[in-house]
Amino acid sequence: MPDKKDDRERNRFSARAARYARVGANVGGVAAKIAATRLLGRDGNNAKNANQLTAVLGGLKGPIMKVAQLMATIPDLLPPEYAAELATLQSEAPPMGWAFVKRRMNAELGAGWQEKFGEFEHKPAAAASLGQVHRARSHDGKDLACKLQYPDMKSAVEADLRQLGWLFAIRSRMDTAIDTSEIAKEIGERLREELDYVHEAKHAALYADMLAKVPEVRVPGVWPELSTGRLLTLDWLEGNKLLTYKDDSLAVRNRLATAMFKAWWLPFSRHGVIHGDPHLGNYTVFSEKGSPQGINLLDYGCVRIFPPKFVGGVVDLYNGLLHDDHARVVHAYETWGFKKLNRELIDVLNIWARFIYGPLLDDRERTIADGVKPWEYGRREAFRVHQALKQKGPVTIPREFVFMDRAAIGLGGVFLHLSAKLNFYRLFNEAIESFSIAKVADRQAAALKRAGLA
């Protein structure tokens, strides 16, 4: 893949310094107000401060907004008012104009780049936090999606991660129940990885391989000759937004929810790979003869590859909770890297584990929340865990949990939107049928090699 250097893309000190100033001044003003109310023992107006922080981050766009969305999906990392507000942020950045797009495309594919396409639409079809998507067509009539990264994203990411570290440091001084150091490292590593579109192209190839026999999920093909490190060209997959179907029949909603379950949990349980960003904008619904059949999985920037033994820990904890096998539960937590475990701390961790695994332990058709109000989903359990950790903690959350937890909560949100009613127990047990760590290791190694990731 050609990848010509562009001066605008270099990690310049001036670009990074400007980002520090803009993010720091805006976020810092709100964070300082929050810190002051906490340190002085006042309750403060969380709803008002949360609204201000959302407005600030929404105006800044770029990686810091993606980080804010991520933080909103990690239960009890933020007060409920902040999580609710930040969850409303949309990954919509002001698009690059056509003149600017032409310069960027010229930098990626060289002079005469337009001749490499049959058609290339001037206006973007979508704009997100790190780049924008243009619809195009190949010379043989195939519809294409061209994702073009915004300029100076490397500088923006580094500046925003610096500010994220500062915000985490403030939080750790106010609340010592959870050590967020590993969370910050994981977010940084995944965000930097999202800047590399060559890597993302390999992730797409990996998912095409893993889901080749799952007809309910479609993965776009990659066009390497029309891609670079900052331009990714994929097949355009036609589809409608998932929420278009939230008022359809239960059969349709269940069909789409089942497709979502398989898209996330089959790659994880069989290959140790998970899509870490189940955001509503990252998939659409495809139909056949006017009937919704499954989902198009569109974005592969945030993919997490786990050691096979980590997957073993997930299955061990499930079986430990299902059969009340304390030794197996302890082994699972130790496998994941939890330190200084004792009976009381394990009991606290199990509060959250039983919430996450709850639908999978229940052999009946049910909704994901099973009667709990959507806006209260997980909040009660997160509060109980947090309060207990203040007494029994602190606990350091292993970094792998960030996107594992995010996927579980994000999928739960999708099932809530659809009001799907499924037997999650049977779906999960089908996914882990004949499970062994050795099989996961073999499948993972083979799939990574075929995708060029080994």
C-alpha cells in the first residue's frame, strides 16, 4: 500500500501544543470546578457541570470526544450524571471541504488519484471523530467506502491522552476505590492503534475470516490498492440504521439481536478477538427481499486480541458462577491478573460478575435487563461495588477489562434498544461448545496468519 509522507500529518510540537491549550483550557475549567466542590465537601451541581463538560467536548471533536464516549460506557468510572451526558455525544466532526479532500487524497494516492476511481463523491457520507467517509465506485462498478483520516490526528491523540491522564490523576486523588492506571494505558494503546489504517485493514480481513460461516453478519472486503496508512477503502455495504427497526415485530428485533450477539461473541469465544466499539454508528442492518436479515459490521479500528488463557478465564468464571464453584471463580480472577485476592474482595467482584453474566446464567427467554428500567441498567450493581471497594479495596482493574466491559455494556445497550427477548443462556453455550484454550490458541494463530497479523 503506498503511504506518502505529508507534512500536515507529522507529530509537530506546535500542533500538539495548540491542542493542549484548547483541550486544557476548556476541560480544565469544568474539571477545576468539579474538583473544588468535591474537595470543599460540597455536593455541587453535577447535572450542570456534566452538561458543561459535554458541551465542551462536543465542540472540540476529535479523539477526546471518542475517549469521553468510552469513559461513559465504563460503569462507575464517572458519576451517573456525567456518564448520562457524555453518552449523548455523537461522533460527528465538521467535514473537510472538497479542496482539502483533494489535497489529502493526492498525498495518499498520488497525483491523478481520481483516475483510480470510476466515481468519487465530493461530499462525505459520514463524519466521525478521527476521519470522514466518502462514497465512491470502482471502474468495474463496485460501490466503495473511502475512510480518510483528518490531518494532525497523531498530534491530537497525544495531546488528548495527556489531558486524559490529568483527568484520571484528579479522579484518583478524590476516589481511591479503583486504580485506573491500567485503564488509561489500555485506552492510549487502542487509540494510537486506531490511527493506523493498514492495521485496521488487517482487522477487517481477520473478521471476514472469522465470520465467513455466519450469514447473519456481513464484513466488507478491503481494497489494498486504494488504501494507505491514513486512507482505508472497503466495500460499501448497503443498510439502514439499527434503530429504524426498534418498533418492528419481536421476530425481527430478535433476529437482529441474535446477529449482534454472534458478531461479538463468536470471534471472542473461538478466536480470542473482540470488537471493542459496539457504537450504534458502527453497524447497519441489511435486508433481503425487503426483510431485515442481519447486520453489516462497518468499523475495525478498535479490535482487541486477547491471550487464549484470558478467554479461558471468561469461561471459567461463567461455569464457576453457574455451578457455585468458588475455586473456579478464584482461578478465573487470578488468570485475569487480579492481585491480593481474598474472600471479601472476591464477593465484591462477584456482584459485578453476576450482573454481566446474569442473562447468560438464566436458561429462559428474557430481555437483557429483565424488568429493570433501561437508565438504571447496571447502576445499582456498580454503586454497590464502588461502595464496597471503598471499604475492601483498592483494586487495580486489569487493562483487558476496559474493552471487554465496554463490549458487554454496549451490546446490552443494543438489546435494550431493540427490547429483544432471547435465551441468552443457550446462545452463549452454543458459542462455547467444545471450548478449550488449546483450540482457541490454534484458531487464533491460524486466523491471525491468514489476515497478515501474525
